[in-house]
Amino acid sequence: MMDNSGLIFQNQLQAYAISDENSKGRISPETFHEKDLRTQFQHDRDRIIHSKAF
């Protein structure tokens, strides 16, 4: 179930973008802190942005 913020986010995506609801998931499961409100996509984005290569 998606809340209103999810609907707003969906409307802001480009036509070629994919949301986390439509992804195939991860090859290997990861554990995240239970109080962390970020999605797996947000975790991945942060890993990329904060990497030295970026």
C-alpha cells in the first residue's frame, strides 16, 4: 500500500524511471536497521553518491 507521499513521488518520475515497487528485488538479501525509513533504492543512491568514485 502506498501513502500520499508515494503517489507524489510516482508522479515526479520520468517515463523511463522505475520505482521500487516494480523492481525485481535484490540478488542477495541485505538487512537494514528497523528504524531506518529509507527505501532500498535510497540506500543504493546514497552508496553511489557518497562513494569516492562519484
